[in-house]
Amino acid sequence: MKIKVKPSDIPEAFDVDISGLQIGESITVGDIRAKSKFEIMNEDDFGLVVVSSPRSEDTDGDNLPDAESSPELVGGNQGDSDEN
């Protein structure tokens, strides 16, 4: 989202209440423009939020990778060997 404000008024974040939204519903610039404290440069149909269904039923985070684990390289270069 593009906004027009004085440098001293640049917001760190903006809050949008999504508590009333159902899966598949969205919030656009047009939904928040009148409540905004700054000038929004985007068109009213510019999407800000879309509520989607969860990817899995893991709600407690047990199946999430550890923050310290490294991603596994699949395919790609396995070394710099040059065979002639």
C-alpha cells in the first residue's frame, strides 16, 4: 500500500480489524480509506487482506520446523567437480 504523509508522520504499522471476516472474504483500500489518518495512493479495489483456510490442522505448531534447522538442498549442485 502506498501512502502520502509527511516524513514525521510515517506510521510504523497500520491496524485492520479482521475479526468479522470469514474464509474467502477480504479487505481492500476502499474499506479503510475513510478511517485512514493518511492519504492512500492506491485504488479502492487494491487488496490488503484475504482470509484463507489453514494449510493443515496443526494448530499448536508441533509440526513446524525448528528455527535452528537448515533447509535441505534437493537437486542443485552437489559440489564443484569438473569431469572432462
